[in-house]
Amino acid sequence: MKPTTTQNLDKSAKGAKASAGFKKEARKEELDVEAAKGSHLKKGAERVDERAKAANGKGPKAK
């Protein structure tokens, strides 16, 4: 039996609600970690640079 459109919408709404709750909890945890650490967690390009320096001691463009 194929699910109806209404059933699919119900699942989508539940998924969206769960996703919003997950994002809210993840942000709360991130703020707690940043508060304990005393500085913000690096994201995006900052994180790439940090990881590259840790890996090779020079940075992302060095080989």
C-alpha cells in the first residue's frame, strides 16, 4: 500500500519539528562548551586552518 500525501506531510512535519529540536539542543551544547572553554569554537575556514596547522605545522597551503 502506497502512503497518501497526508501521511507524507505528517512525517515531514514531524521531521521538521525533530530537526528544529536537534538544532536547538546542539546550539545549547555549543554555547556550554564555548563558555567552559572561554572562547568561541572555530567554524568554517577558521577550522580548516586550525586542522591543517595541527596536521602539518604550517597551514592548509603548505605541503
